[in-house]
Amino acid sequence: MRALLSVTDKTDIVQFAQELLKLGYELISTGGTHAVLSSADLPVMQISEVTDFPEILDGRVKTLHPLIYGGILSRRDIPEHVASMRHYGIVAIDLICVNLYDFASVVARDDSNEEQILENIDIGGPTLIRAAAKNFKSVLPVVDPGDYGEVISKLRSGSISFDYRKGLARKAFELVSEYDSMIESYLGGNSTNATIFPEKLSIKYKKVDDLRYGENPHQEAALYEYVSKQIKEPAVMQLHGKPLSYNNILDADVAWNLVLEFQECTFAVVKHNNPCGVSSNTIPDKAYMQAYEGDPLSAFGGVVATNHPVSASIANAMAKIFYEIIIAPEFTPEALDILTQKKNLRILIRSLEKFGSEHMELRQISSGVLLQTADNVQENIEDWQVATFRKPTKQEKKDLEFAWIVSKHVKSNAITIAKSGKILGIGAGQPSRVGSVDIALNKAGKLGKGAVMASDAFFPFADSIEKAAASGISAVAEPGGSIRDQEIIDKANELGLSVLFTGIRHFKH
């Protein structure tokens, strides 16, 4: 029996080779792997000893030879194949242990140039893997160091099922497919005629965990992360609490993306994928309390996120409320002591790193998927157009910007009402915009007097402006662009409101 070992990831390769030798395998190997095995005093042949041909072109060509691929691809159950092997002196290869050049890491390095990246496109490795996986009935394709122990155990038992062989082959082709996808992504992203939307979409994800259930208990679900190293997923670590559910993850993502929008200390409380309380303040304790007070009823069972370390005093305030999750970049030891007293509370630490501009959003529909660039357009409030006679005060302008940013994270039709860095009312997801206005104004109540209002899209009629003015709203931000913009402006002028057109829409469906 013969095994070919050629790995970039040398994890446990010596131990694996030792066990193969005990089972009677003859080992052949290439460059770096051969050096590692030889230094461990293991008997191993160089590929060149089998092919009688040296590695050439700086190692670009070493395994591509009939004496290697004949040994892998030959069908042992076909007499003609057996005869050809005997005629050409080809020895069967019964196991290949191969993994690939770490292309992703080279691409991700800031100091890598194109020549280095291209040199790290593995050719021989994928070819060996594909050949062995194609002939999995006769050849074991081993591509994952995590499988070494189980493979040895099954070889010792003398019984390797067809299904197990087929599973190794599937994993082998999955590895090659993922590898090719990363290369295609790199070449597409650096091509002069590249498009951000390729004709054929290939995105690979790796399963992180099976979830307890999906949106509802009768649905199954799992969490996957991007495989591509070019898309850098911020690090997340759970410190405490029950495993995250499907809905937990969705709500946590909304809350986290919202607080990342702000430099000032910000807290956001999210329930059912919509913010219900948000506040920014230079005093962290005040920022938290104002976020909670935005809608205490809805906060029950919600998710809290902040872009600021959580102190003991804030933790004490949080501990009085039932939250599903608290997310922050850092917790003081004292804060953790307090919060971990709540057995089921999920406590997450997450990096403040934002997604790059290349981040794409993918949504499934019944016939396929929709793909779009992320809604991360850079906006400058100084570019907003004051459409009315009355200009906003400095405080109104600051509150309008705050309300506008929050509205971006509310399901459309989205209306947000804010004052002094605190959200007072939110209207989300209503079929009519005026319906969202009614809900937001009702939430704000008497506190809405002197507050500002933001709308994620334009007002189609002046009725929303009339309702806002009647509740004491003093200034409004909306994209503009309606055929009735002038009616909106005229009504605002009549009622003494300041209206600013942002020129940008933030639908969130």
C-alpha cells in the first residue's frame, strides 16, 4: 500500500504518517512535507524517486506525472487498467493526504503584491485532490487534519464503508471548490473589466454552529460565516449565557450595526429587528438610561448594544431589566460579576471594526437571491438642503442627524422622533408612512414638543407634516424627491417647521 502526503498545514502530519507506517503504508512526499517527515526520522520517498524526474520551475511542477496520476486514477476493478499499470510500472496509490497553499492568507496580507499572490495559487494540490476524490472507491482522499484520527481508526479496523469514502470525497471537492472560488473572487476584484455583480454568483460559507431552532420552534436553522478572507467579519465572542438563537442573532446584528454608526457613546435597545430605544451622550450611564427610557415596555426581552465599555454602574442598571443579550466592545470585571449572576443572559464582546466597502447584502427569494451593496453611503449633513424659510437651530440640526441615522436601521416605512440625543418615538414597518408617523408621535407623547422628526423616505402628502406640527415637532429631515415636495414645503412654512432634504433614501425592507 502506498500513501502520498503533501500538505501546507503540517498539523499532526508526523503522527499521521507514523500511524500509516505502522499499518504497512509506503510513504511518498514532496518538498516541505518530505523535509518535516525526514527530520522525524520517518522512511519517506521523494516524488522524484517515483517519477525519476526532478521537481522543476521552482517547484511549480512536481506531482504532475503519469506515474503519480496513473497510481491514483487507475480502476482496480478493470483488468485493462491493472494491465496498463503493470506494463508501465505504475504502483497504486491508496491514500492521498493533501491540503493547499494558503492563498487566502497571502491575499489578506497588506504587504502582498500580485506576483506573490499568483505564486500561491496551488495547481498540483487541487489536481491530486480531485483525482483521488474522483476515484474514492479505491483511494482515500484525506484533506482535513481533523479527520486523521478517524481515518487511522477505520484503517486499523479494516472496514471503511462506501459512505465514509464518499463523504471524504465530498469534503475534498468542497475544499477545491472553496479554493477556486477565492481565486476567482480575487481575480474578478482586480480585473480592469471587473463588475461587483458577477454573471455567476459563487459565495462560500462555513458552518459555525447548529442553532436551537429558526424563527419559530418548528423550523431548523444554522449559522454560517463567510469563507472568503477578503471579507473580514468582525470578531464575536460569547462570554456567558445560553446559546444564541436565530432571532437573537438577527436582533444582535441590527443593534450592533446601529451603535457602530456613532463616535459618541451610544446605546441601542432592539426588539424584533427594530430599534425601540437609542441614545447618544457623553455620559455613558445617561446614554444607557435614555435608551432604555425610550420605550421601557418594548425593552423587556430585548437586545442591548453599545459602542462603549460597560461599567459596573451601567451593569447594575441593566441587571434590573430582563434582556436577552448585551453586546459591547468591553465589560469591566466588576460589570461581568454583576451580569453573570443572570444565568441565561447572553453576554457578547464584539470588535468595533466595521465592514469594508466590499461588503454585500444577500437576500433569498423563492426563485433565487437578491444581491446589493451595503447601505453605507457616506453622508455629510452640510450637504442637506434647507427647503423652508426657517432654518434649523444648531441643536435641531444635531438631533436631526441623530434621528436620521437611527431611521436607517428601522424597517420602512420608518419614522424617528428625537430630542437631545435621545429617541422618543419610532414608527416602523407600516404600509402607510402617515401610519408610522402616528405611532411615533404617540410613543413620544408630550415629550415630542420641541423634538425633531426623520423619515427614511419622502412624504407623499402634507398630512404627516400637519400631524408633526400639531404634536410640537419643530424640524423634519426627509430625502425629498416627491412630486408634492412643494406642498410639503408650503405646509411646513405655514406651520413654522424647518424641513431639510437629505437627498438620500434609506429604505430597509
